[in-house]
Amino acid sequence: MATTKTDPKLAASVGSSHKPAGNYEGLSREQLIEFYRFMYMSRRVDDREISLKRQQKIFFQISGAGHEAIGVAAAFTLKAGYDWFFPYYRDRALCLALGATPYEMLLQGVGAAADPSSGGRQMPSHWSYPKLNIVTQSSCTGTQILHAVGCAEVARYAKAHPQAMQKAAGDYREFKEVASHEDEVTYVSLGDGTTSEGEFWESLNIASIRKLPVVFCVQDNEYAISVPVEVQTAGGNISRLVKDFPNFHFEEVDGTDPVASYAAFRRAVSHCRAGDGPAFVHAHVIRQYSHSFSDDEKLYRPEAERQRDTDHDPVHRTQMFLIREGILDANGVNRLEKQVDDDLQIAVDQALNAEPPRPESVTQFVYSPDLDPASSAFESEPAPVNPEHAHNGKKGSAPKTTADMINTVLHDEMKRDERIVMFGEDIADCSREEYLEKRLVKGKGGVFKLTFGLQCEFGSDRVFNSPIAEASIVGRATGMAMRGLKPVVEIQFFDYIWPAMMQMRNELSVIRWRSNNGFSAPCVIRVPIGGYLTGGAIYHSQCGESIFTHIPGLRVVFPSNALDAAGLLRTAIRCDDPVLFLEHKRLYRESYGRAPYLGPDYTVPFGKAKIVQAGSDVSVITYGAVVPRALQAAQKLEREHGIKIELIDLRTLNPFDWETIAASVQKTSRALVAYEDSLSWGYGAEIAARIGSELFEHLDAPVKRVAATDTFVAYQPILEDTILPQTADLYRAMKELAEF
Ligand SMILES: Cc1ncc(C[n+]2csc(CCOP(=O)(O)OP(=O)(O)O)c2C)c(N)n1
Ligand SMILES: [Mg+2]
């Protein structure tokens, strides 16, 4: 809780009654006054914001009215800057009681440059106060719960790996410390409606399995905008549905009662602090106003029902309680309220005069301002091949497949950086460790075996299996990365990345930007991608990289050979941004692109294409599994017709190497963009458009594209061949362009 600020004059009113001190569950009379002060302050900030919105001086309003008591109760049992907080938009009272000020909140309302939560980038009530460990939140219902779970895993890891937590020079660790406390607790809150989200259930499951110190606070106001709880939650009561999750401590409480709320929270927090597992506080609260300023609850709630809520208004109730108990008299209440009102008036006046952000600042903090993965920091001289560098029984001098190479890099990076943790579906060698210890099994290490041997070497707390819940893989990784760990997680197949899309689009990629660099979550998501599998069909052949390159804040890498995979994966791990690392399944064990291992420090900067073969007649711009196919076509064309193709492998898709493309097209005046994904709206569409608009005067032919049909990928090989771009298609297009 924030430090107490009781006015000395007010204190004179304390205890003015002759009543004996009651039992307030350990809360002193002074604390109860503070409790009320924060509740009243929260309500008054809401009311002022509502009037500012009416005057068009702020642009959005959502209130915490009715949720104040449970919020202050939580703050009074937890420690700002020590415990961790993933609040939702109704948690104004919690944030105030933890130490945020009305002025700071109003700065977000007006969208000021000095808004500490987002620098004018997020709506009000989207709390983010790094100093207090209040973590940036989005508008999505439920995404924060997985971050809380990931966050709660950090202290235990830090205890087991104390040396990992120190800052280290030369990579992302230079910019993020892992500060943790052994008995820290993570708070996360959500509404009753949000318990319908899958991410809620994924979070409960993981917190329960791993006995994590998370307090889940469900603030049940019986409505999700206009949808009542019985339509949202089977049986109408979430406590009944979750009661069998193991390791939990459960509380169901009247969240408008300050003392009962405090008692419930104290028990819940002590269960978590003791390391006994998570806790679930189901607080019945009221929604005093409409859902937000944009909603009119009279359209779906009759007068009598709204009056019933008003009768339970926690602010009024707490005020009456203080008077009834003789803790404050009417005079004392008036003085307290006037003090809050006067302070608030000053805060409003100041906020309305605050400077707006500079328009040029919009591009700041999309990516790390500290470490650019495209910079020369990631250029490296390949070390001489070391025949003694054996891994998984293979000598360093032997050419490695892409699969072996990735496994070796993961191994060497884990050795170098103890902050790296890996999880995903089937990625461990064997979850039942005793089978490994007794040498009953060899271990799996991923469906493609890319993580084989890592659990055995680095331990089960660094490499472990996760439930089949893709949102949770990315959401947990985000929570861990925010705290300074480096999760390198795997989504088993690109085809199944979609449940994680919300986490990638609305959370992971935008955390740095929306918090104005207050928080960041650099981590790596490795994903096997692509087709040409002969039988891969619809659900094991997908590409779709352009959907992710369309997301600002996310780096996207797509190597075509073992050496690039090694250098780029290392850069991905060491850099300070979130990276989607796409690994083409067909290339994993291909003889094309095998290479010897170039040492544990070989890195390749992002945004630097490779000219696979130089030529003067046509520029072919491609990446991934189309590279070897285009190379074959180019070689045949040269053999048969003397046409010289310049073949460019982009290697990374965000950032991408425009300079190399432009220089090549200026030289050849002809461009073919080729990609495996379906043609329309694919990644090459952007490249083709850029060439068309920026290099028009250099072109002697229209920009051509070769890609898959605008269908899905079919199972029968004849269909698969028809759908995916083949060497013959590339050959034909190159020839047509050269002859245009
Ligand atoms: C994923 C997602 N879906 C829909 C919305 C729109 N939305 C915002 S708040 C809300 C209702 C949430 O209800 P509840 O969880 O009960 O919280 P309350 O507002 O009642 O406190 C909805 C549907 C959203 N923000 N995010
Ligand atoms: Mg609700």
C-alpha cells in the first residue's frame, strides 16, 4: 500500500467516540481511515473524469465505481514495488492505494506526453506504473492472466539460478535486470465475464499444476457490458466451477465490505507467500455506473435493479461504517473528503495544462532503442571450423543439417545464458524424469527433435513440456520476458499458432510501444512452417508469414539453410525484441544448405539479404524453401539459355533488406518475387508494390510474382504439386521476364 497521508487535523477526529476499538481483522482505525480515503479518492477521480469527458477534455472514460473496496483491500495486503500486479481497468482504487496518483491518472486521460503509463498512447484506466510493479495492460479481456502466470514463475527460477540474474554485457541482458523476491506474490484481476475466456482456464490450470503464487481476483459485478452472469457462467457462480483445482486457496467474499475483503485477501496472500500455491478471490461487487461512458445501462437494467446496486455502494457503506464504529465523525468525514477534493482540483488543473506528445514520437519504442538486431553489433567473423566441437555425437567439422544446427545453437546459447528457458508441446526429453534417470528411455526432444538432449543437459526447470494451449505458451513467455528471463519457446506447427495470435498481435508485439518503453518482452518463438512435404495437407503445410510481418514490433526471421539458421537464431536469442523464428520443415534435413558449425558466437544481423548467386538479367527475390527451387531453375536457365539470374535470399522478413533489392533491380531492370504462401496479399505483394512505386523508372518489365494458388494445401501429391510453386513455375516466370 502507499504510505499513509492522514491529515493531522483529521487525526483529531479519529477515535473521538467512546466506543471500544472493534475487531477489524487486524486493520487499525487509522488504516480504516486510509482505506476510506483511497476509496473516496478513486470515486472522485472517476466522477471528475466523467465530467471532463462530457466537456470533451478527455476522450474516453471507464470507471472503477463499485469495485473500490476489494481494490484497496488487495493493495493493503500486498507490497508495491515488491509484489507484481496485473490489474484490469476497474482497478483504479488498487492502483491509487499502491501509490499511483490522481494526477498521473489524469495525465493518461488527457493523453499527455508525461503520462507515466503510456505517454498518451493508451486509453485511461490502462494502468502501467513500472516503479510500483504495475504491469502495462491492454484492452483485451483475459490476456493479462497468462502474463501473471509467467511472471509468477520468475522468483522460483531466480532462486534456483541466482547467477543468471546478473546483468551481462553484449546482449539484451545489458538492458534488463531480473529483480525478484523469494516470497513475492503476483496479483491479477478480471471481471466475471472474462472468466469465459480460454486464457482464464489455461492460467488456472498452469498455476495449479505448478503451484504458482498468483492471486486471481475475480471482481464479479454480475455484468459483462449488457450480458448478465447467468448467461456467461454455467450455474451463475464461478466459484462453484473452479473449486476443484488442486493447490488453490479459495475465498468468496462480499467485495463491497472493506473489512471482509481485507480479511479474504490477507488469507489468500498468506497462502501464496507461504509457497502453498495460488489463491482465488471471488469478490461480489457492484457496477455503480454504466459499463463505460459509451454505454447506457438503462437500456438493459431496470431502475429497481440499479437501485439495489446503489444500496450496496461500497464508498457509502464504508463511510457509514466509519461513523457507526466511531472511527470518524461527520466532521472528520467532511474534512477528509474536502482534502481529497482540493488535491484533486489541483491535479485536474495541472493535467489540463500538460503538454501533449510530439507527433514525431509515434515511431519511438516500436523496437528496442538500446539494441538493434540489424546493427553491426551482430556482424561476426565465422570462427574456424573446430573439429573437436562435437555435439550429440557429431564432430564439428561434419556438415550439419538445419535441424542439427538449430539444436547445437540452442545448446550453446543455453550454456552461455542461464536466463534462457524453453517450453512448448513435446519439447522436453521426457517429463517423467525418473525414466531418463533410470535410462529406461532415450527421450523425445520435440516432434522434429530440435530440442533433443537439452532437458537432460540443462535440467527440467529450464526445458519442459507445456499443456497443449498455444496462447499460454506465448502468454507465459511474455510474462517471463517482461521480468528479464529469455524464453525460447516452440509452437509445434505453424498451422497451430492461431490460438496464440491474440497474444502475439495484441500483447507481445506492442508491450514496449504501449508502455512508452516502460516494459518490454524480448523472447523467441520458434515455429516449424511450410509445405512441400508430400502428404502434409491443410494442417501441416501452412505458411502465412505476411500475417506476422504485418505486426509492428515483431521481428520475423525465415532462414533457408543451416548456416543462416545458426547465425540468425543466435541473433534472435541475444537481441532485445520479440522474434518469430520460422523454420521450414522441408529444409530441416535437406542436403541443400548443410554447413559446418562456425562456432558459439557466429551471428548474422537481421535485415541483410544474401545474394545466393549474382546475375545481370533478372532479379529474383525470395526466401525459405523457394530458395533452393529458384536456384535450380536459375541454373537450368543459364545452362539452356545463357540467362543470368540474380538470386536474393531475404533471410529476415522484418526487417527486410530493401537496399539489396533496390540495387539489384536497378542493375537488372526485371524483378520476380517468389514465395510459398498463397499469392494474394502474401509477403511478396509488399515487395512487388515497393519495387513498382520506388523503382518504376528502372523497370523494363512488369514486376512478376510466383506463389501458391489462392487455396489451401491439399494432401494428394498431384494436388500439392499444383498448389505450391515448383521449380518449373519459377523457370517459366524467369524466362518470360528475361524475354519481355
Ligand atoms: C477479448 C475481448 N473481447 C471483447 C472485448 C470488449 N469488452 C470490453 S469489456 C467487456 C466486458 C467485460 O466484462 P467483465 O469481465 O465482467 O468485466 P466488467 O467490465 O464487468 O468489470 C467486453 C465484452 C474486449 N475488450 N476484449
Ligand atoms: Mg462484470
